[in-house]
Amino acid sequence: MIQLFLPLNFLGFVYREIRRALTDLENMLGLLNKKPQVTERPNAQNLILTNGDIAFNNVSFSYNANRPILNDISFKINAGSKVAVVGASGAGKSSLARLLYRFYDVSSGTITIDNQAIDSVTLNSLRSAIAIVPQDTVLFNTTIRENIAYGRPSATGTEIDKAIEMAHLKDFISTLENGDKTLVGERGLKVSGGEKQRIAIARAILKRSPILIFDEATSALDSHAEQAILNAMRAVTQNHTSVVIAHRLSTIIDADNILVFNKGELAEQGTHSALLLKNGQYAQMWQLQQQED
Ligand code: ATP
């Protein structure tokens, strides 16, 4: 009986693996078949990064013609500074980040990096200048280490170790029997939202892009997890131009400038203390969150 069971069991395993591979392939082809939202101009030049200054000039945007999402937005982000974007859910914060990475094109206005319109440069040069830590990171069905290395496949082992350390992942990894060789993703270890974000931060560190976009997860993190992410963020935002989309205002009080969005409009901007003095929308949000805490 056992002689029959083992080969059948093995055949079952092979069958499941082939089906899995086919599903992955289908998913990949599905992605490839999608019509690109943006196209590169035939004469596009590579982005020449001098400082990493970003400017939004009278930017309006909508996904569908009949529903405006961002309305005549203008602001500047100085090279090396940290800018926070805050506002109610649905205010258009993530859309702003998607425009900067050119997942979509603006409906009107321009976005420039070091005075070059982002729609006039090659997509490759634009996207290698920017690292994104998204709200919901996709983890591939492979090891934690390979998931991090994806940030820059040519990175050395030492560089990966350094990124793990800077992203404050070392303690978490040391609790796993197989360390950073542990499989994660759909078919591997389930990791928490905070751990996932730190894996994404390690990826971003490895990418070594001068501009960093950090889209903070909405999920309420406990204060220990939040502190770990904050420490990781501080490490990665040093010497970078960074845009932090934040839900918890306590995480961005040290930002050089805070942009407050309301229903697609830039309602106010300033430092934490200047906005509190102004006693406007930011001050209201701050008081509300303090009470909740
Ligand atoms: P949150 O704080 O909840 O992440 P947000 O301020 O980042 O919200 P966005 O994600 O920019 O808001 O969304 C702004 C508006 O655009 C929302 O009303 C949303 O429903 C809409 N929207 C977002 N993505 C798309 C899309 N792909 N197609 C159509 N509408 C979209």
C-alpha cells in the first residue's frame, strides 16, 4: 500500500506545483496585458538629478472625467527635506504620490523634479529616482531576504544585512527558526502589517533612490510597532527628499513642512507648531487624535 501511496502523493505534489506555476504565469500575463496608464515621449531624456527638488504647479487630476480628485494644487518640496501629507481619508493623498511616480498623468498643470517635467523624462530614470514604501506591500512567495533584495537585485550580501538592520528587522528575524531564509507571502509565513512595512522600508533603503515616498498604513499599530517603524523611517529619510503620507499625526511632528489636504484642495501648510498656532484644520485633527489617544 505504502509503495502505491508515495508515488501518488508525489504526483499530487507535482500537479499542485504545476497549477501554482500556471496561476502565477496567468497573473503575470494579466498584468502585462493591462494597457499602460502613461506613455513615454519618443524624445524622452533621462532625468538629471542635481538636488531632488520637487514642485507641483497648479496640478489638477481626476481618474474619471466627471469626478475631480485634486484641484489646482501647488507646492514645493526642497531637496533633502521631509514633507508630510495629511488629511481625511479620500482627500487625495495617495493620488498625489501616484502622480509623482507617474502611475497616472495629471489632467492639467505640471510636476517637476529639479526643474524637469516628469512627463518629459524616461519612465525608467524617473522611477529609479523614487522609492515607494506603499500602504500595502506585496510580498513575493519567497524568502524574507529575497523579498528585500528585490529593491536592488545587484546588492551585495553586506548591503542587504545593513538594510535589514536599518529597517529594524533584525529582532523580528532572529525569532524565526530559519531567519531571513523564512518563506513569506501567500504561501509562507503570515507577517503583520508593521513587519511588512519594515520589509518594504528595507527594500527602499536598498534601492538607494534620492526621493522616498512613504505611504503610512491606516491600520492602527500598537505603540511598539509604531516606534519600530518610526525608527526605521528616520534611518531611511536621512539625507533624502521624503514625502510621508501620514494618518497618525504623532509620526510627522518633526516634518519640515506639513501639507493639509481637504477634498482635493491644499487647505493649509506649515510646520507642526505653526499649524497649531493657526488653529485651523490641522489643529482640529491634532486635538481629535490627542483625545483618541
Ligand atoms: P486614504 O487616507 O484613505 O488612503 P487618500 O487621501 O490617500 O485616502 P486617495 O487614495 O488619493 O485618497 O483617493 C482619493 C479619491 O480617489 C477617493 O475618493 C478614491 O475613491 C478615488 N480613487 C482612488 N483610486 C482610484 C482609482 N484607481 N480609480 C478611481 N477612483 C479612485
